[in-house]
Amino acid sequence: MQTITAFGKECRGSNGTQKSLWVESGRKKGAVKTSALGSDVGAEAGVSRPPCKSNLGCFLGSDVESDDESSIPRPPRPSPSPPVPQNQGFLQHRLWQDMTTEDFKNFEDIENVVAILPVAAIEQHGPHLPVCTDACINEGVLRRALELLPQNVPTLVLPAMPIGKSNEHLAFPGTLSLSAATLTALWTDIGQSVAKAGVRKLVLFNSHGGQPQIMDIVARELRIRCNMFVVTLSWFSFGTPEGLFPKHEIRHGIHGGAVETSMMMHLRPDLVKHDKCRNFESLTSKMENEGYRRLQAEGGVGFGWQMQDLHESGAAGDATNADAERGEELVEFAAERLVELLGEVHRYPLSNIRSRDGVAEALELASSHNGRWRPNG
């Protein structure tokens, strides 16, 4: 049986128990089994594996299972946990695809459930890191956040979107890319389907630096079309712990440098090629040394670039200054802040979203006060 993983390992269900997150499309010989935030076959069988283990990353994998499943040792199936009552503000599941249509209909406060759409990239990360780097980091941070998330913050993780807009990396083999128009349409369509289920809060959780602008467009579009509250962020939106990495590396090590290499050493040490780690000094670092103070590749001022413009290897940053310990600390740092954000999104009042009728009333009120808006009462 071939297994295709879409999202990593396992997380805790709302009742606190460890839960397998596989979604099976068949158990016949040769059938394909998919996962979204799920454990792989080895983990299901009790085989110890590194965190976020699947051969092509946490979003995509190609572990090959023996056709003779009787040869795989299986632990006794545990007794099912008692169901979590959904009418008390708790969701029984954390994954969108684990819900039944009746679950959506019967949950009393479905509008305030927080849906999470993980978006990442499959793109080259230099000679030392796999093309699944962004996808695996996304999964690692989100999986840890779900372990820390309180039960009273109802969240549903949507099937992950591993391929993003990565045309700045197309000079390097292995990169997969979709156009901005395709991603905008895809994520908007998914958001509209979420709204049709009654969920009005959506978080777009990203791990690729080349597509935050697309998320912003989608968030605005869903606000206009569906009256949704859509939050956009990347794991790196939270920054890094003070002093964990040199400031120069934070500014210039934007792709396969010390930061991402450290996280991969923690999440997928089996895929890091230590002998290929180098100090890939970026063009932006050289520009800084040459006295450029306003002109930058990214930030408040930026210019269009291809990755080979920054470094011919496809990486930017000092990968030799990386270690798994700091990678783990950074995953924990980002996960804790993501948990805090999800709690704030959950309690954000939807009444803050004004209808068009409300705007018309405000304009009418302003005109009655000689064109100056005044608070009612």
C-alpha cells in the first residue's frame, strides 16, 4: 500500500487523548491512504520515527507499505473515548474532514469556530535542505500549537495546501509553483465553502515568504463576498526569541539559512544534508556592506528578484550556524504565539463586522450632522 501524507504525525483530540489523524480512502491491497495532520503508517504501528516523518515532508509523502499488512505488528485497538458534547462549546474533532455534516448543523456556535487553512510551498532550499522545507515547518508549528491549544477554543484544520507561488525558485529543479491568480481563486473558493458551512472565522497560516500578499487579497475578498473575519499570518510573523540568532542572519538569512536549517534539524533531521551546509552570503548582505541603506530586496522597500539573484546556490544565510536545539526553541516560540492568536480570533466579536446597511445608516447620520459623523447617542 502506498501512503500519501498531507500533514504530519498526530495531535491531541479535544478530549485530550492521542488521536490518529489518518483519513482512509480504502483498505484494499494497493489502496491509497491519505492524511491531513495525521500519523504515518509507521507511527500507527508503534514504530518510532522522527517528528514530522514522511518521505516527502509533512504535506506530501511516499512511504511504501508492504502489500501484506499481516506482516506489520499492530497494537491492540484502544477503547474509544466517550464523545465530547458539542453543545457545550467543545468540538469533538480538530480536523475539518473528521466532521459529519450533522456536526456542522448541530454545533451551537458554529460562527465562532476558527477554521485554519495551512498554506506552504514545495520549492528548492539550496543543496542541503529538501523541497518540503516550508511544508514541514508549517506542519511542525501547527501540530505543536494544537497540542497546546485549550479545549474551549474550537478550531478546525482544513486540508493543507502544500503548493504555493514559488516562481522565484523555478530556475532550480524540484520546485512546484502555481500562479497568483490560481492561488487567489483556490483559496477564495475554499473560504467560500467554509462560509457555507456556517463558519465565519478563518486563519490563513503560511510558511512561505513569496505569498503573504496573496493571502491579504483573499482575506479582503472573503470579507466582501462572505462577510467573513479572515486573519492572515506566517509562522515568521511572530519573529524570533531575542538573541537566538544574530541580527545579521535574521535580516539576510531568509532562505535555507540558520533559521530554517535549525528548524529542519529539529523536525526532519533525516533530510538535512549536513555536509552541504555552507555560509550562503546573500546579495542583500553584500549590498549592506557596500553602503545601501534604503534599497533592499524585501521589507518596506523591495524589488522583484529571482533566487539566483541573491545566491547562485538557491540559499541565503549561514546554514553552518544551525542546530536542532534552537530549531526546537523556535518551533515552541511560534506555536505558543499561534495558540494565543487563535484564542483572540475565537473571542473577537463578529459584531465588529459592519454590514453594508450599517454603513448606509452611518452615512445618513453623518449627513444629518452637516457632513460630520458623530456617535449615535
